Amino acid sequence: MSTYYASLLAESGILLLGALSVYIILATGQLSLGNGAFMGIGAYLSSYLTVALNVPLTLALVISAIAAGIIGAIVAFPALRLKGIYLAMATVGFGEMVRSFFLNFDTMGGSGGYRGMQHISVGYVWLWAGGILIAVMLLERSRVWLEMQAVHDDETAAGLIGLNTVVTKISAFAAGAAVAAISGGLFAHHNVYIEPANFGFERSVDFVLAVILGGSTVAPGSLVGSLLLVFLPEFLRPIADWRLAAFGSLLVLVLLVRRQGILDRSLIRMLTFRRAAA
Amino acid sequence: MSTPLLQLTGVTKTFGGIHALSGMVCEVPEGKIVGVIGPNGAGKTTLFNTITGAYRADAGEVKLKGVDVTQWPSYRIVREGIARTFQNIRLFGSMTVWEHLLVAQPHSESAWRRLLPIAWANPAAQERAEEVMAFFGLTELRDRPAKSLPYGIQRKVEMARAVTARPKLLLLDEPVAGMNHDEAEEIRSLMIRLRDTGLTILLIEHDMNFVMRLCDYLYVLDFGVLIAEGKPEEVRANPVVLDAYLGKDD
Amino acid sequence: MLIQQLVNGLTLGAVYTLLALSFSLVMGILGILNLAIAELFMIGGYLGFTLIQAGFPLPVAVLAGMTGAAVIAIVIEKVGYQPLRDAPLVTPMLSTLGFSIILQNIATNIWGSDPLQLPIYGDQYTLGPVNIGEMQLLVLGATVVLVALVAYIVQKTPMGRALRAVAENREVARILGVSADRLTMLAFILSGSLAGVAGVLIALHYGAITPYLGVEIGLKAIAVMVIGGTRQIWGALVAGPLIGIAEVLTVAYGGSQVRDFVVYGFMILILLLRPQGLLGGARSDQGQRV
């Protein structure tokens, strides 16, 4: 495998984690357009740990995930008051605040960025990405996930059948933030250079894009979306300059004809059934 | 006399100065089917919403087995033993019948087990769901999205969802609204079978005949005020009740 | 120079006001966030810029920016909003995000991703300690006129009353015989035109433009809309200059980049504590009902 394709593969693994971070929060009916910020927190914190304090990378990622999870829970608490578009706007605001914070965070380079991280292999990236994808797929069969779905479908009814909707929504935010932080830590150690602009609004939008295109009702949808976003441009070389427009059009098209995204429960069932029958 | 399962004293709820419920007093003894009747807008659903904590009572007390639950959040009230259905069916759009029966079960397992696939971590929950599904005759429909089912069956799914929570008290909000005679009879026999298993039922209904033949005791509401109570035959003979119903479109 | 800073802040604020108004015309009436407005603003800017470069007079450039943006707004409404109007409100927002990606890509391919430069348009005047450009005056004047015009349309004309009826309650509006579809289109056109005008004015005021202008100023304008209140036309008129001045002052006195932190922090506080906006009257009912 050429280094070029290896780096694309690593990129898609990192994007997959970002997409999953949005997916987990979206499963409770909350749209976050600020997960780039949690990614940034993970990137900066883990880099600081490995570079300045010589903490082993895996431990640094775990610490960053926990820290981001706590921040996520703190952010989610006031956000409970907001729904739909208003929540989405607040998360945009949060994302911009965090980006602005890192711009002023001179200890770690401010607008000049931060470097010195040890490069990691694509295999290490996918160990995390694949592991977390499988964990989320298992989670989808759990009782907690059913509770999340209930909150997504009808929050009031969920409360009235005995579910603690507050805990569910906050936990989803915390878990999403933790996954985004791991994505950020991997990004930082794969790129070996980070700057605040890496974690702005566009990044958050990429995550959402991968989820919505790939399929927003099943975890493997995020996988499909991430691979699509990273590898499709390779097949679109002839229209390289227009690939973003192609994605924009694809997004609109998917929303118009297949709102749940490319992959959904029934498509998965069909594919697995066919394989079993063959 | 033993403490009644549910006891309301002076429960009052106002919306913008209008009394939706004023000074409501009632008792639901264990193992009985109790009905609340009254014309449209009499405050019946407000009563349910106040009992289950969807609304906060402005005054008065709601006691479950002697415990004051008036200020509790609704999920705690449910876990304490009150489950309900809704007048406008509220099923979860993305879930199958089976999933409805799993999600509503109270969980005693530790936090990390709740994160594992139910099939590994909690076979007991699956057994319970199977059992309730069979009781309600829903086994065939296990994997169907609940919202795609006919109206009468959706009502049954909602009742089954409430029952899987193992409540002490089941609140049914117009369980036979919009059903034909046969469907209503089926629900009636289900309710009697449920009571025979030891469940206590409080239901709202405005079909007088239906409640007369089913309930052990009745409360009659009009404009948020309790105007009569008693055994069905007493209520039927009460002139105040007839007045409230006469000339009113129900 | 404090007064000089105030004037600069006011100009920046005026642009925020126009763009915030453009967002709130759609948000207030349909409850959806048309994210593509940021790019309509940017495209409007490029159109105006190009015409000025080609030697056309200012009014022609403004008209071109306005028309161009309005036409694209029509396309967005037809393709990206109309078919999705029954979906959860987040869905049409995502489709406008799709358009926003497309438009940015188009602009990058036509005009390149490097900033285009133009000499500062118009004369400079010195009033005592304050330097003010012709373009700055024009931005301020145009903002006041346009806000007044929109306020007049929304509050005094039958069309505006119908718009507000739809904003209050779509169902009632339908019963009253108001064509919600036509009005939706109208709201998109009005909002697009405003964004186009704002784009031309800011591009000429700065004397420079990039394809990323929309995102930068657009996100800020969303904050201004929230702070002013999504249903208040006059709210944006106060919130725009407020944010503009606060920004210029923090840059001048407080330090380099804390301004974004302050602006978005303020927006989040408003969302949490006064969802009806700074100037909103009674607390609007955004809570859920059982």
C-alpha cells in the first residue's frame, strides 16, 4: 500500500470517529454542529500529554476522552433547555468559542499551531476506529440505546414511561465528546501538526455530512459516509475542482430521496440475507 | 382499613387562572378497576398528567401507597409503580413492538450491563417481553414497526408497554376510544384478566356503558370538579351526573 | 481613538444587521436556519465586485448582487426547502448546508481562493478626529433604509401581515386563505436580496473578498440574529451595532482574538436565558407541551 493511500485510510478512520461522535448524540434527537471543538480538545490535550509530559499515547487518548467527556456533560447540561435548531446554533457557538480559545492559547502555539508529536501508523488509527465502531454497534443492541431511541422519538412519552431523559441526553453528549476527542488525538498524532483552524465549523460539518450521507439510523452508516467522503474524490479526479460541489449535491439529493442516508436497517438486512442465502 | 394504593387529596391544577382541576379527592384501592368519567374538558386527562408528574399540582397531595409523590419527576413516579397510556397514542416511531416491550421495563441491572446487548446481559427482560407479548396476543407482530400497525393494535401495544413496567397501578386514558364493539370487548376482557393477575387499574373513559359494566367504583368530573362518586349503579341513578351529561356533546 | 473605533464598529455592525435580518426573515417565519444565506452574501459580494471592476456604476453592482442572490434563493427554496417542508426542521437546514457547500465551491472555481483586491471605493472624509469613507457612510445609510423598508413591508403591508400570520400559525394562515407556499418563496426572495446587497456593500467597504467571507461573517450574523431575537426586526438593528462595536473595541483594547469568544459566549447566554432575544417582549413559548 502506498503511503498516499495509507494516509487516506487513516484520514477516513479519523473521520469515522468524528462521525460516530455526531451519530451517538443524534441518536437522542440532538444535532451537534460543534463536535469539531471536542475533537480539538482531544487533539490539544493528548498532544500536550505526549509531547510535554511523555505520557504514552494510548493512555493520553484515554485521558483526553475522559476529560472531553466531562466537558461534554458540562456543556450538555445547560443545552437541555434547547431543542432542534436552537440547540444546533448553540453548538455552533460553542465550537467557535473553543476554536477562539485555542487561537489565544499561547502555551500551545496559539494561531501558530503545535507540533512535536510522534507519527502513528494507519493500523493504530484503525485499531481505535474499528474498535469503537464495533463498540457502538454492540451498544445499539443494548437497553441504553433503546432509551436513547425513545428520547429521540418522543421525549415526553419517554419520561412518562419511566425513563430518565435528562441522564440519557447528557450521557449521549458526554460519550459523543469522548469519541470526538479520540478522533482529535489520532488526528494530531497522524498529522504531527495541529492548529486551531483544523477544528472549526467546517470540521463539525464534515462529521455531520458523513453521518447524514452514510446513514443516520445505523452505526455502519458512519463508516460508509466516512469512506465516501475521503475516497470518492479519488474516483472523481477528472472533476477534482468540483468535488465539494459534488458532495453538496449528493447531500441535497440524499436528503430529498433517502432521508435516512445510504445505509439503513432494511438495507443491512437485505445485504446480510443475500450473503447468507448465497 | 389498609392504605389505598393511590390517594389524592385536594389536588388542584390551574392553567392561566382557569381551574382544570380543583380540590380533587379520590382513592384507588388495590386490586380494583376504578373509572373516571365526565364530559369533554372535564379535567380527566389533566388528572392523569398530574398523577404521573407530567404536570406539577398547584396544591394538594398525590400519595402512592402512603408515599407523597406529588413533587417527583415523572420517571421516578413510574419506577415507583404507576404506568400509563395516552389518549393520543404515543408510540415510538422508530421501534418495533418487541423494542417497545423492552424499553419500558424497569432495570435493576448494573450500569455496565445496560450498555451490553440485551440478549447477553438480560435474558430475563426478554422473557418478560415474550410473556407480555403472548398475554396481549402480539407475538406474531413482534418485529413490525409499532406505528405501522392498525389503530386498535397500537392501543394494545401501548397497554402492553405500560404493563411490562410491572406497575402496581395502570392508568388507561380512553383505552377504547375509536374502537368498534368487538375490539372494545377484547380490551375489556384484557383488563379483567389484568385485574385478576393483581393489577389495579384507573381508567378514563367517556363511554358510559363501557365503564358501567367494567368498573368497581366511579368518579365523575365536570369542569375540574368532582361532582359524584360511587358504585356504577349509584352513579347511574345520580341526578347530578345525568345533568352533567345531558345536553352535552360527548 | 475611541470615536474612530465606534464608527468602524458601527459599520461592521451595520453589515451584521443586514445579514442577521436576512437570516431572521426565514428563521422567524419558517423556523428554519437557511445556512446558504452566508454564501448568498458572498456570491452577491463577488457579483458586485466584478461589475465594479468592469467599470459599472455602484447602483448597477448593487442591483446585480441583489438579483443574483435572490435568484439563487429561489432555486434553494424550490429544490432544497419546498420538498422537505414536512420534515423535522433540522432536515431542511442540512439541505441548505448542501447548497452552501456547492456555492462556496462554485465561487472558488470562478474567482479563485485567493482574496480579490480592489482599491477602497469612494472618497475619504475627515471630520475632526474621525476618518470616514464614502463607502462607510453608504453602508450605514443603506442599512437604515433597508431595515426601515423591511420593517415597513413586514409590519404595514398586507403581504407583511400575511407573512406574520404564517409565522404565528401555519394552519390558521391556511384556513384564512393565505397561500403559505407563495409567502415562503417571498420570504426566501426578500432574505436573499438582503444578503446580496449586504455582500456588495461589505466587499466594497473592505476592498477585498474571498470565498470564505460568507462563513466568517455568516456565523457572526447568526449570533447577531439570536441576540436581537429571531422575531424582532428592530432587534437586529440594535444587536448588529452592539456586536460590531464590542468586536472592534475588544480588538482595539482587550487583545487580538478574544472577540469571537465574547460574541459566541454572549449568543449562548442569550439562547439559554432570553430565547426571545435581547429586545423580545414576553418570553415566547418554546417549551414543549404535553
